[in-house]
Amino acid sequence: MVISLPFILPLLFAPPPEDGSYEQTASQLDFAVENFAGEDRPASIRALESLLDRVGQYPDEATSTVPEKVLQGWIILAGLYLAEGDEAAATEVMDEAIRTARGQTLPVRAYGPKVNQLYKDRKDALQAAGMATIAVDCKVDCKIVINERLLSERSEKLFLGSYRVWIKATEGDASWEYHEVELTAADQVETIVYEDPSPIVEPLPLPDKPPEPPPKPKRMLPRAAEIAGIAAGVGLVIAGAVMLSFDGKCNKSKQRPTADTTPEECGNVYQAKPGGFAMVGVGSGLLVVSGVLLGIDEVRVGREKGRQVMVGVSLKF
């Protein structure tokens, strides 16, 4: 049964009211219980409604039994509604009193036969509707309060209806967690899962250090030196070839002397073979060595593709 009448304020998950401590609230409830029989019955109803709502917002004060003044306040409030002729409101309040008492004796006889009869009728009705269970699955040691009573176990079998459930971890400084649970069917099991409010967070594993890249291959010679060596080799080969092309020719006519050529027509005859062959040999060696080194270095050190340098020399004699 849902308590939805306007006189019962919804209990939300919130800290205790700032307008007084539990002791002040309990003292005000005691005064309202002792002085309910004044002429202003609506004012007494409003006072009891407010104080019964506030006293349920101090779960730290809950024990294994509900305070007698709280149970007495519910019964007086039901009697005041009967006196006002509001039987629906009186029924709702009596049901709330029975669900809160859970076996504790309600002081109904002290407030007249109508209140006593309402209590018997509502208790019979709740018993006939069956019972259900509220269970709390605590992942850590915890305290549980249901309708102002501290539970010794983690579940309780209850009459159908609405219940105020507070849960808090036993260790640490966690705040109370509030749940409003509605039991609507016989043999229903309503489970609340309470997680660890301060879980130990395991540090994330450090990512594996990426392997260090292999050292970049070094060049055997600077690239400029290898290219210069090729150019020098080509130059020496060409120069040697040119020298060899003048070997045995007259310096004046630039032709090879014949039997008819006079010394005056020929002049000196070039003798360039030793120097020409030497230059061609040195140039060819330098060209080959520099070209090979450049080709190897370009393949080893090239960015994405090896680059090869091929030098071709065509000599004609």
C-alpha cells in the first residue's frame, strides 16, 4: 500500500534537517504526544505529521526497537484523523504504524475503542495480504535501518507497503544512502545492492615501453665526398683518355707523322701513354670505389627505398 496522502511528506535522501538536532526533534515529539488533546486538532495533526517525518531522518540514532514515543505518535495521529472523520487518512496512518512497529506492541487500547478496532481491522487486512522481503546485498560491512529500526540481519520479512531504508558502510566516513522500497506482492523479494562507497582503485599498469629503434646505419663516407670522388674519377678518366688520344701525334699538325712529314711540319711528337694510362687507371679506380661506396650507402641509409647511383663511362680511343 502506498502512502500518498498529502499529510505524509515524502522522505528523500537528504541530511538531517538543519532546524534542530535529534534530541530537539525527539523532545518536540514528546511535547506533541503529551499535548495532542487541545482544541486546535488540525494544528496537532500538522505538528505530529512534521515531527514523525523528521524523526525518521536520523538513521544514526536508530536502535533495534522503535522508540515508544514514535509508535505512540502514529497511533495518536490515526485517532485524530478518526475524530476529524477522515477514515481514509486514519487507515493510512494505522498501516504505517503497524509496518513500523513490526511486532512491537502498539498502545492502541489507551486511545479508545475506535482506535483499537481500526488497529485490529488493519492488522487483519495486512496479514491477509501476505508478506514480502527486503534484502540488502552489502559489498562491505554495513548498517541497515528500516522504518526507524536498526536491523541485525541483512533481510527482513515485512507486511506489504512502503518502507524507508537507510544503508551505510560500518567503516569509514560514508554518508547514509536512502531508498524507498515498495512491497506490492506476497513473497516478493526486493533486493538492494550496496556497493563499497570507498573502493580501492588499483593503479593502471604502465604501458610496455616500446622497444628502442635499432641505430640508424652510418655512411662509410659522407655523401658529398662519395659524389666528389665519382666526379674526380670521371674527370681523370676523361683527361687520361684525351692525353692518350694525342699520343704519337705532331704538336704542330696534330696528326701522326708519315714518311713524308718533315720535322718542320711536325714539330715535337707527343709521348702521352705513361701519363694517360696513369690518369685513366687512377680515375677508373676512384670512379669504381666511390660509385660502389655511394651505391651501398644509399641502399643502407635511404629513407624508404634504397637509391643506387650507377655511373657509366664510355671511352673511345
